[in-house]
Amino acid sequence: MVNPSYDRRLTFKLYVIAGVVFALYGGRVCPFLESLTAKEIFFHVGLTFLLLFLARHFLLSRHPLIEEQNHAKLDSTLFFMASIPLALFYNVYYSFGLESNFKVILGMTLFGFLSGLILQLSSKIEHFSEMKDNAEIFKLSGERQSIVKQMGIMITALIITLTTLLSMVAVKDIFWLEHNPERLIDGSGTISVLKEFLYISVVMLCYVVTILMLWAKLTRQILLSQESSLLEVTKGNIEKRLPVFEHNELGSMASLTNHMLDSLQSSQDEVKTTRDVAIVSLSALAESRDNETGAHILRTQEYVRALATYLSQFDKHKQLLTPDYIELLYKSAPLHDVGKVGIPDNILLKPGKLTEEEFEIMKAHPEIGSNALSIAEKHLGSNSFLRLAKEISLTHHEKWDGSGYPKSLAGEEIPISGRLMAIADVYDALICERIYKKAFPHEQAKAIIIEGRGSHFDPEIVDAFLAIEQEFIDIADKYRRIEREENAQAEEEIRAQA
């Protein structure tokens, strides 16, 4: 099985390029190798590089250094080991001097390092592209490697290598010109030396530019991925984490940021839990003084969410009715009748119709709830949850034609949260049995809501109700079923105790 970090096609291509460049230098560029023909050099080098690739492909494709993405070390070592028998061959059969043997060894090792470095960076780029959505890269592993130090070492090594190589070429060419003065006189020697220097400089420049471009591409991918993750966080996706690809400066900063986001999410979850507990407690308090059951609170918040979700698909409401806002609506809806705690029992629990004076007192409960939430807002600071809960409490009895209470708001003066709650509250009151009335069937409740379109209710929200009425039926049935199961369980427990 081939290692996913091993790119056979790119490896073959780089080995061919290195072999051609190396053979071209020996056969056409270097003025010192007159004892060999270009054909001989291309054959020797071609055979050597073919054996190198075969060894790399069949014997080393799953080498630990490839697993560690350290191709540069593997290829440098492999090319160095292959250069020794090639240099010995030239030394024995063609009487090459030590400086030529050393140049063969240095040149091949250099090509191994450069080819390996390109393979290493390409592998990292591919690896990052495949793994950036994988949770495994969100953790640091291994020893820290400084990206600045790595870049510095790489550039220093390239400069030293280039300087050493050009110095060796200069010494070798000077020695050659001293022993071939006729080449200096006719000018051909000078042209050969300049051609050699230019060839080496261009080849090295191409390799260095390729390496730096790959390095920049990898760094850019990492930074863009981290920036993208941070943008998601700023948009409210607190669960998003920055990718940690390597244990270096970028990885360390990303890891520290992720730890900060973990703490922030933990704190936010704790705040949400506290908020939800407060909602449940306040809702239970209001519920304990009313004839309505706890299921009323659960059903109405489900109705509100269903209506808001439907409306959110339209351009008019898309900007306001975001997933976060709909979640706040859902969480805040149970507090719509919290003000009933301030209504006397003789009015709140009266089984019959309220007198005009009693109804005026009952009409105060939206403002009582809003004022109570305003006090909480002063102590805790303003936040979207308290603002929305206060808004729903104050406006859910307003009517589209302005005949509602407590402020007689009309049309779009009524916040959409209050308009949504109005339909949800009325629908649930109609289909449920109360002390003063029997439960209405869905069709009758639906007819009453349609009758109130444009007077009591926002016409657009009535249309939304009609579009998703089956969801309302399903929600009501779901909680009736839960209530029956709870009642049956309670009866079973009573019988067991008896």
C-alpha cells in the first residue's frame, strides 16, 4: 500500500528533472569533462537516477521519514549514497580527480535535498488541504519546531551551498584555464566559464523560487484557514476552532486561541444554562398562579419557532429572523405571561367572565411583566435575551388594528416577536380546555384566527400559520400525548402506593 504522503508522479518528475539537469551540466556545460562524451554521461546519470527512483518507489515509499514528512532528509541521504558509487566509477574507469569526485557527490546530494524539500512542502500542502476539517489537527503534537528558525536554516543552507558550489566551480575553472591557456587566448574558455556560472545560477534560482513559493503557499493556506475560522467565531459560531497543523509559532498561537475559545464556550454555556434555569423558574412561578398548564408554555414556544422559521426564508424577514434570533425567540417565549404573578387570585383564577373593572386589572399584566424584566435588565445589564423577553411580554396582546393593549400599538409598530406570540398564544388558548371553556377543534380555532386577519393579527403571519398549520397540529398532538402519558404514569404510581 502506498503512503498517502508519497506522491509518485511528482517524485518521478523531480527525479527526471534532477537527472537531466545534472547530466546536461556534465555533458554540455562543464568544460572540464572532455574525457567523456555527452552520450556516455547521459547514460551513466540516467541509469543512476532510474535506479534511485526505483529504490525510492519500491523500497522507501513507506519510510518513517515520509510518514514524518521529512522528505528532504530522506532524499538527501538517498542521493548521497547513490553518488558515492557513481563517483568511484568515474574515478576508477575515467581517472577523475578528487575535486571532480567531490563535485559529483556534492551535486547529487544538493539535488536530493532540493528535490526532497519540494516533495516535503508539496506533501504538507496536500496533507493540510485534506486534514483542515479533521479534529485531529486541532491539537499540538511532537516537539516544537520554529517556523522562523526553519526558514532561516533553509535560506542559510541554500546560500552556503550556492556559495560553496560556485567557489568550487571557480577554483576548478581557474585550474582548467591554467592548463588550457589556448582557450583563454581565443576566448572560448571565458565563454565556457560564464556559461557554467550562468547555468548553475539559473538552475539554483529556479529551485529556490519554487521552494519559496511552496513555503509561501503552505503558510498562506494555514493563515487563511485560521482567519476563516476566526471569522466564523466573530459571526457567533463559538464552536469553531482554528486548525493546528504543525507545532510551530502559528500552531502555538492557534492552540492558545482554541483554549481561549474553549473557556469562552464553557462560560457561555454556563450563562445559557443559568438563563434557561431563570426562564423555567419565572415561567413556573407565573404558571403556578394560573389555570394554564406547563404544556401551554412549551407549545407556544414551539409555535413561535415554527412561524419564525417559515418567515425567515423570505427576504423581508431574512435579516432579522436569523437562527440565533429564532433561538432567542424560542427561549424568551415562556416569559410572555410572567406579569400574571402581579394579578390578584380572585381575578386571575375566576372561572367565569371578568367584569369590565376586573378586565382592566388583568390588562395590566403585560406591563407588570415588562417592568419586572426591566428591573432585571438594570441589575444585569442590557442583553438581547432580556430585551426580547421584555418585548414579548409587553406586546403580545397588541392587535394589528391598534385595538389591543397596553399601548394600543398598530401594524408594524408592534414588534414581530409580539405579533408571532399573539397568534401562538390565541391558538393554544382556543384548542385547550380552560375552566371557563371547552377545547375548540383545530378547524374552529383556524377559522377564528382567519377572522382576525388584518384586525387582531398581522395578515402575513396568519398566512404563515395557514402555510404550516400541520406543524401546529403536530405540536399540539405531541404534547397531548405527553400529558396523557404523564397522567397515566401518575395514576400508576398512585395505584402502586395504594
